[in-house]
Amino acid sequence: MTDAAIPVTQSVVEGFTEQYLESLGGTIEKHGHTWNVSIPEGAATDLPSGDLVLVCDDVEEVTEGEKALHPESTFFHEVLNEASSRAPVGHVTIDARSSEIVTPEWLQEGKVVVNDAQFVPYYDRTAIVVLFRVSIETVSEYQHEFLHAIALDTRSEEVLPNLDETFLELTKPGCTALESEDVAVDPDQVERLIDLAQDHVVSEVRPKIDEIHQEASRAADAELEDYRQMQQQREEELEKQLSSLQSRIKELSNRIDRCDENERVQALKERKEYRSEYEELESELLDLRQRREQGYPEQQREIRERHALEVVVTPLTITEVEYERGEIEFKLEGKNSTETVTTGYGSGVGVTEEVHCTSCDRVFSEQTPLDTIGRGLHCRKCS
């Protein structure tokens, strides 16, 4: 995943909750993992006013009057949902003054040094950054939740991967680099862009989904193998019991032919009981063998369903971002030469145009970085 994914860790939960409660006028006294919180009467919130105690730990139970605060806790989700509903949309401006120069990875991986970079903005462009909450979980044991941002240019609808990272960096708790303004993008366009952004989020988190799916599949396979072994053990136990019962029935049959009338009646009764037990165990064994030959279909279905993934992608906030586009000039220094590269650039976005190797015409990238300069720009494969 990209750096625009924020794991919803305990520290993130605590930082976000603290910032939101204080924005309501609340006060917090911290005593280790315990917070004594006071929310004033009349605060613009659906959270209960007055005093409450938050336990900042993943505990199974809390005492009366306490609320747990961790990534899966009910209280945190109440805070997150209320915060996003109170300010679901906004508008910010990211320009050269509020963002650092984004040096492309193909300039960072090679032997060439960037001595200077000068950005000249020519015009403004608009993008939206959608912040999604992504939840990946199975019914049984795995649960992963994180926040993921996607930035799209409103005109070209192209993904701007560096802009989402810049936005998250500038809007993290405690940062006051940006000021919010009114939104100007047409609501119908915003709705379409959100749908596009959601598709991109699913695509970007696909490796994480696949990773968790593999973990769940391994867990399901292990559970199914344990079940197979238990059933095999039961089959062996039944075979031993049936062999013992068969011997007992044969012994009783021999006794019946030799004993007197009273003993014969008792032996017949015992043989009948043993035969009844034998038939029950034999039926169970046949059923086990049949289920084994079929691969235990019902148990497989139950286990697979319990380890199946549920992926929920929910948009939390939509921010209209105005950013600058223009050209940037990188002054480069190699071992025995210098060079200047001028290319398209966006504030908070980074380089917006492809730059090619002079020798092979490959596009420079993280996998094919600029390696040497002098009579042109040369990638690692051509230097």
C-alpha cells in the first residue's frame, strides 16, 4: 500500500479522540491508561456530556461508568462517525509555500545528486481528496482497519498519489498548515469522483486483502486438518469398539448353545444389547467414512464461511484541494558533470510528466532510476 494508508493503531485512536474531545471544549486528565474526561453541557455533540472515564487499552470488560478506547471500541467509532458527519467536506489550498518539493523516486535511487530545485507555478488546478475507512475482517479472528486517502484531479480524473500523502501530512493532528474554505466543485461531479476513488482504494488495498485472505486460508486449512485428524481418530476408536463388540457377541453366541435356560435368556438379552450397540457404532463409522470420502463438505463450508473476508470501504471526508501546476527545474550533479532537468510539476503532487532516458528512451521510475548524467540522462541499465 502507499503511504496514504494510515493504520488505525492505538496511538492514532488516542491522538484523534483527544483532539476531537478538546475541540468540543472538553478537558482530559490522563492517569496512565485511564483518562478522566469532562464534556461541557451544551457542547455540539451527541456524546454524553459530563464526566466519563476512558480506558485506553484493548480490554475485554470495563467497569460501570467506564468506556473502552481502542481501534475496535464502540466509543471510538462514535467519535469517528460524529467527527466525519460534522465536517464531511472542506476546501484547502496547497501551494509552494505550504508544501515541500517532492523529489521523484527515480532521482533518489541513483548516483546523481539534486543540488537545487526551483518550482515556477503557472496556473491553479483542483483536486478532491477522499478519506476512506477500510475495514477487512473475518468472522473468526482477523480484523484490520485503517484510513486510506485517494486524490483525483477534478478535470482529468487522474490519480495524484503524492497529493494524498501531502494532504494527510498537512492535516494530521496538531498541524495547522492549512485553513478550510467553502467547496466549489459540483456535487454531481463529486459523487462520480467518489465512486472512482473508491474503485482505486479497492485496487490499492488489494495486496493487503490478498495477504489477509492467505492468512485466513491457512488458518482454515489448519482447522480443517485438525478436524480431519479428530475424525480419523474417531474412526480408529470405533473400529476397535466394533471389534471388541464383535468378539463379545461371538462369545455370547457360543455360550447360548451350551448354557441352561436361565443363563440362555440372560445371554440372549446381552447379545441383543450388544448387537444394537454394534449397529449404532457401525452406522456412525459408515457415516464418518462416507463424509471422509466426500471431503467433509459441511465442515469445510462452515470453516470457510467463518474465515471468509468482509471488506467494507466507507468514505469519511471529501476535501477539495486547490493546487498549483507549472514547471520545476532540478539542478543535478554527477561524478564529473552537471545537468538541468525541467519538467511539469504540481505543488504537493510532484512531477507530472514522464522523463525519458537519452540512450534507451525508457521512462525513469523507481525501478529504472537516473544513474548518470553527461551528454544526456542515462538510466541504470544504460550507464
